[in-house]
Amino acid sequence: MKEFTYRIEDENGMHARPAGKLATFAKQFSSRITVKTDKKEGDGKRLLSLMSLGAVCGTELHFLIEGDDEAAACEALERFCKESWCAESGK
């Protein structure tokens, strides 16, 4: 299992656009991708599951990746989170 933590810096949190992009991106990997906050967890490949986390600015998302391509998935997802949310917030 591989894991990493990403803190949401976008003032809008994880709204529909970044959650949809994240779910779509995660689907390219065969590994199981679980995203957790301090209160909830969701399937990283499902938009509604990610939206149900209620992640706002400052929320730490803990990603757990398990499967055949976990190393590649972990690296790619961590890079995706950093680039995607920075692009969304204009940073």
C-alpha cells in the first residue's frame, strides 16, 4: 500500500470541478484508491463519493492506494493534486 496526504489550499475546497477531474484521473489506474478526511472516507474514482467528503479549504486528504500499479498511481495522483488545485485556484 502507498499513501500520501494533500492539504486543500483552494478557497472553494473540493467542489464539483476538481472532484470530477480527480475521479476521472484516478480511473486510469487499476489500484483501489481511498480518500479520507478526519471524519469520512470515499472512493477516489467516484465523483459523488468524493463530493460527500465535504472537503473545504484547509482539509487534509489522506490517499490510500492499493493494487498492482500503486506506486505509479501514488506518484501520479500526488502530482495531479498539486497541479490541479493550484491551477483551479490560480496559484
